[in-house]
Amino acid sequence: MLNSTLELIERRRSTRAYDPAPLTAGERETILHAALRAPTAGGMVLYTIVEVEEQALKDRLAVTCDDQPFIATAPWVLVFVADYRKWLDLFEASGCFELEGVTPRKAPGPGDLLLACSDALIAAQTAVIAAESLGIGSCYIGDVLENGEVHAELLGLPPYTLPIAMVCFGRPLKPQEPIPHFGEHLVHRNRYRRLEASELAEVATDLERLHAPHGLPPGVTSYPQAVYRRKFTSAYMDEMNRSVAWWLERWQDG
Ligand SMILES: Cc1cc2nc3c(=O)[nH]c(=O)nc-3n(C[C@H](O)[C@H](O)[C@H](O)COP(=O)(O)O)c2cc1C
């Protein structure tokens, strides 16, 4: 049974080829308004959205985010930043660190970071769905987590901020066919349970059927091997892991 919201979710695809026409001010406002309607931890809105307007900045991000030229062609690019900086500034400006009977805490911890990332990502996905409802496609760019030192500088991100996701928006150049997503063994009852050998074999076969219907790349004999080669042991994952360690250290040390 599909209502219009479910239909929208069903037909969404990541969009990487855009009509160059800019989004209207009304469309941008509507998408941002929807993002701000997303639930946030403690109602604290632990994120900030950086709107990338300058073409030169988009061009640079297209290179620093693992060389993905389509980023430079996206009419609208938003970076969703997990943000405790603004709360620390608010705490300081409001005399919180001098409050009687409270041991001052001047730096966020890993729990604060994960809540801020949750807030930012929930807002991002709400923006994605809102855009889709206006006929505007989108694509996440996880590679904004790479090159931490460069992105902190380019986007002016101070300590206690972290760009957890970037999203490109634009009208799709051509209609996209939704691809099926694989959901077998996604839900476990009451307790997590590792898959047994026979179930792992089933998953591998189903993934191959869905994602490699025309055959596997050379040098591998199963879909997990293809993913292991192309993603898990790739140069971009090495860089992302290096860079995220840098972001985490910065979050810890300020
Ligand atoms: C956290 C995250 C990071 C992603 N990063 C990229 C990216 O850097 N480049 C890209 O082309 N697609 C990226 N994607 C899009 C995925 O490749 C895409 O969602 C997935 O292949 C499923 O396809 P669909 O969105 O069309 O259903 C990302 C998606 C997510 C959720």
C-alpha cells in the first residue's frame, strides 16, 4: 500500500547529472525549512548548514572530495556540519561556566559528537526528501570527511565542528529508474545475531544479482570480493580513515 509520501521514498535515486538551472529562492527556502523541522537531540539543533555558493569553492570541493566532477555542476550544495561550537559559545556568553554548584565542562565529548552527527544527518535526509517532493534530486557526498585539514580551512570550520555530510541538489537531467535495495536479514528480533554461513552465502548471491547483474569485475569471484577491493581496501577509504582520525582528535583536543 503506497501513499504519496511512500511513493516519493520509493522512487528516490541519487542524482548525479543536473539541469544547470538554479533552484529558486522559494525552493531553497522550502527545503531548508523542512530540514529544520527534523527531530533534534534535546531540541538543541546541534548542527549548522553551510550553503556553498561560490563556484570556485564547488570546483575545489569537486577535487578534494575524491575527484567527483559532478559536484561542481550541482546547482545547490549544502554541507551539514555537526556543531557544538555554537553551544559552547552560547554557554560562555551566558555565563554558564561560572554557574554555582556546577563543575564547568568546556569541551564536548564523543557522546556530544555522535548526537550532533545524528542531528545533522537527520536534517540532511529530511532535506533530501523535501527536495524530492519538489522534483529536485540529490546526492550525498561522504567524501567531505576526507582531507580534514583542507576542508576545515576551505569551509572555515572551527574546533568542535565536523562536516558529517555534503549533499548536492539539482533537477535530474533525465528521469531515473529506482533500483531495488537489498533488505534481507536487515531486522533482527530483540537481539543482534551474526549471520550463519548459509545466510552469508544467500546475502552474497542476492547482492550480486542486484548490483552486478551484468557480471563481476575482473579479479574477483563474488560480490563481497568486489566491494572489498573497490571500497573497503580503496585509497579513498584509507584517506577517509586517516582524515576522520584527525577530525576526532580535533574534537577531543579542541
Ligand atoms: C553517507 C553517504 C555517502 C555517500 N557518498 C557518495 C559520494 O561521495 N559520491 C556519490 O556519487 N554517491 C554517494 N552516495 C550515494 C550512494 O552511492 C547511493 O545512495 C547508493 O549507491 C544507493 O543508490 P541510490 O541512492 O540511488 O538508491 C552516498 C550516500 C550516503 C548515504
